[in-house]
Amino acid sequence: MRNWFLVLLSLCATGVAGARESGVRLPDIGSSAAAILSPQEQRSYGASMLHELRSYNMILDDALLVDYINTLGYRLVSRSDKPEQSYTFFVVRDAAINAFAAPGGYIGMNAGLITTAVDEGEVAAVLAHEIAHISQDHLLRAFEDSQKASLPIALAMLGAILASQGAAGDGAEAAMVAGTSLIQQRQINFTRKDEIEADRVGIQTLARADYDPQFMASFFARMERALRPGAGDRGTPDLLRTHPVSTDRISDAKARADALALEQKAARERGKALPELPSRSWLKPQRPDDLTPLPRLQTTLVRAQGENLYFALMRERARVLAADQPSNLVGYYAKARVEPGSVAAAANTYGHALTLWRTGQGEAARVLLAPLAEEAPGVLPYQIALAQAEAQAGRRTDSLNRYERLIANSPSNRAIALAYAQTLIEDGKAGSGRRAQDLLRPMMAEEIDDPEVYRVFARASELGGDKVRAAEAYADVALLSGRLEDAMNQLRALTDRRDLDYYQRARIEARIAEVTPYVLELRRRGIKPQDQGRLAPAFSCQDSNSCSSVSLQRNNPALQ
């Protein structure tokens, strides 16, 4: 049933754009669409979509994966036509092979696409394609053309789905199918034109970012081969349903990549090659326990056998963390045939260990991870996974010592700080809570879209005795999940406390003022509190300085 929700979001984010019939693109001298949908409203639609997905537990909010996909994404953005555009990249907890762009620079990539890719360049190619949809204003221009026709259709489908909740049969899916049929042909016309342009612009971005521009053609060709007779019963990949390809399109992408390769070769011969990117190798530490200083996120390691090690590790991490039943993966990894000492062998062992850890077998996971971490002490995913396995195996002192060495080398690394704080609060002690607070407090001053950071900080604040800050953090968890009415109630309950100082009260009242317009808009639309954060349509807020969809979890221990 959850696939219909992704399709519906596609209709709201990109399908609403399907009514352009003309094949002519005029020079960009300023689209009037900007007056219809401001940058603020675009971010509102994108944020609303992300938070709705999160309310269904469809977003993979893992710090390592999120940092990886955003670092990779912004490497491409920095070489795109509009590097000033704000983007948010996220991973969807779905095994289908797909990716999509939404208004406001929101780009989602399914875990299934990451696990299917054979090289980081393939993931980069898909991201470059989606970035091009946004940088070329495909969504914005299309919204201008079709908002009077397609958007009401999408919203009507939302109403039908809401009405069908709790009823027998497949009313929601029937509503979706009926709505889809009304715009199907127009969406195909939209796709053929802009998909080709996104290919061409994306290939150029790919080359500028120092990736082989052939990755886009090769990846789509590999997907297209899955449709050929004899390719099995895997069905059409979702990526090809939303991004249909043809032989001509693949040939065009390959020809464009060949032309860019010749341009790069000529530029190098003239001494005008693009600046070199940071080194792809790690410095060897002096001692096994002397960790190489780690940047906030290292996205590239030594390449071996044509495959990037860090990408291979993140691919297995996505496979394990997105799995509904991780126990099924134990046999998958145990039976995998890989060459000893290869990148594939290291990634397979890492994935196997993560699966054991997810299924509560901490000691078995530790046994697998310890040799990896000893051989490559500077590889962050090994170190974090080993610390988590040590804690689960009852080796808490070893785990905390490992975290201390990691945080000493990389005090601003979010993945380390969050994993460390999660381990600290497990013992339920006040001292551990205060230490976890100290680790996460710098993040509270940043604009982060990760409810897990706020949830752990809330629990740490509770343990440390800071009940007010805990309650605020629980509200922030909700502000990322769509339950605005609950958020408002909890924030207002905080104002009844007599022990608030001036600054606390001012901060809480400011948050109430921020949330109020959204709550009023939801009430105006007749959306009940129990439906908020589930199927509430994206909306914009005309009178607020911030128009992102927000939400709150129902139970806030700090208010009880």
C-alpha cells in the first residue's frame, strides 16, 4: 500500500507539472512562475513532502548516510548551473529503484537505487539528473502551466484517500488510479522533453564534478536491459516509470558524454583543466590507536577494482538499515562469494556485521568488525559500527573509550556525536545525560532536519535534569513529523511553568508564534489533529517568515 503514497507525492511535486504541451523552451529572462510560487513557498512544498514521508517512517534518517548523500549532492551542486540554490538530499526507505525531485531543492533517492548501483558515479549521475530538473526550473515552470488543472486533481485524490481510511476494499488505490489517468498523457509529454534536457545538463554537471560523464548513459542502459525479454520477472524499475528511457535517449547521453570527454582532453592539453578535487586517499596513522583526524565526512577512499570503498560501505549500510526484516540478510551476506582482500569483501563483512548488530548479536558483530577497524583505523563507518557493537556486547568501557578517541579527533562530526550520545543515554544516569547534552548542544544552534538528534537530546536533557530544554527538544521532534496541533499544545503547556526564566519563555513564545500560522491553516482546511503528519496536503503560509511543514510527537515525558 505504501507505493501509492510515493506516487501521490510525485503527483503533488512533479505530476502537477504535467500539462505543458509546447516543445519550445524560451530563453530564461525571468519566469512569471516565480511570482506564483515564491522560493519560500517552494521550500514549503518540499519540506511538507519530506515530513509526510517521515511520518510514515519512510525516511532513512541515518547520520552517516545523510551526510554522505548530501556531501555527494553538494559536490555536484557546486559545479551546477545554479550553485547558489539550496538543496536537501535524503534517502527513502524503499527497495524500489527510483529517485525524484520536489520543489524547493528537495531530492529523494530510494535506498534501492543505492544498493543497485555498482559505482558511486552511477548514484552521482542520477543526482546530477535530478539537480538539473531543479536548476532548469522544470518543476517551477510546469507548476505555472498546470496548477489550475493538476493540483486540484492531486488534492482531490488526497481527499478520496482520507475518506477511504478505515473502509473495506482498496478505495485509496482506486482513487489514486482514477486521478492518475486524468493526467497520464500530459505527464508523458512533460517527461519526454525535460528528461532529455535534464540528461544533458546533468551530464555536464557530472563531468565538472570530476566524474566520468558516461555513468549516466551506462546506468540507464543497465536499467533498460532489465526490460528486455529473458531479463527475468523483476518488472519495470520505478526509475524507468518516472524517467522513461529509449535507445535514442541513451545514445544521445553517450554522445554528449563523448563530446565532453574530448573537450576535457583538449582543455588539459591547453593547460586549462578543472582544478583538482581533494585527495582520495587517507593518511596512514602512526599507531593503531592513533586515529587519523577525520573530517566531518570523508566521501572518497582509495579506489580498488574500479569501485569506491566508502560508497561500497554506504551501499551496504543502506541495504541493512532499510531492510524491514534484517534477519533475512544474515544468510545473504554469509553466502556471498567475494574475493578475499577486495573492496567487495570488506563491504560484505561490514554489511554482515551491521545485520548482526541490528538483530541483537553484538558480540558476533564485534568479532567481524574488529579486524576491519584495526586494519583501517581511519575508516569512520568501521569505528562507529564497532563502538556500537561493543556497547551491545556488554563491553561498554571499550565502546566509550573508542567514542572518546573519535570525538577528540573530530569534535564537530555529527555521526560520531549522535552515536556516542545514543550509547551514553542507554545507562540512564544523570552524568551520562549531561555528557550527551554537551555533545549534541552545538547542533541545536544549527538548522538540522533530523528528528533523531532532537529525540536523543531530549532524553539526555531529561537525564541531566533540564526538563524545560527536554520539552523543547521533544517539540522539535514533532516539528519534523507533521503533528502541528500537538506541537502547539506542548509548547503552550511549557508556558504554564513558573520556573521559566526570561530567555526560556521568550524562546518558547517565539516557537509558538512560528507554529501558529500552520495550525490555523490546517484548521481552516478541516484537517483534524489525528490526521496531521499522515496525509495532510502540502501547504504554504502567506504570513510567516518560515513556511516549512512541521510536526510533533504525541507523548512528551518532559511535560508529564
